[in-house]
Amino acid sequence: MKMQKKDLGTQAINLRLAVCKVCITACFAIALSLFLFACGSSRDTSSTDSTASSIQNDTAATTAPVDTVAAPTDTTVHPDSTHVH
């Protein structure tokens, strides 16, 4: 009768349990961080909206309207690209 030198069954079970614990902990951490990111981004939208509107107001005040009357008109003749059947 041969004697077993090592008990691989217990070590394998312990290794599998350790890997499962690490995976479950990582999944909870990812889910929690996504939840906190989602909640935090909803609060930040009010500050970004006010920033965007202030930037839009600043650019509207500094941009002068373009005078299209002084621009030369296009007098070149372009061929018609549609086919008549």
C-alpha cells in the first residue's frame, strides 16, 4: 500500500477559495466605484452647465457679426451633376 506524500486536495480547495474571495472582492469594489462615480457625476453636471453657459456668453460678446454684403458673389457656372433618364 502506497502512502500519499502530499494532500493536494486541501491545498487545491484553499487556493480556489482564495481566488474566489479575491474575485468577489474585486467585483464588489468595481461595482461600488461605478455607483459612486455615477452619483458623483450627476452632482457635477450643474457646475459644468454653468461653466459652459459662461463660456458661451463670453464668446458671444467678443465675436463680431460677419458682413456678408461686402463679400463677392460666386458667378462661376457649375455643371449639373444629376443624370436625366
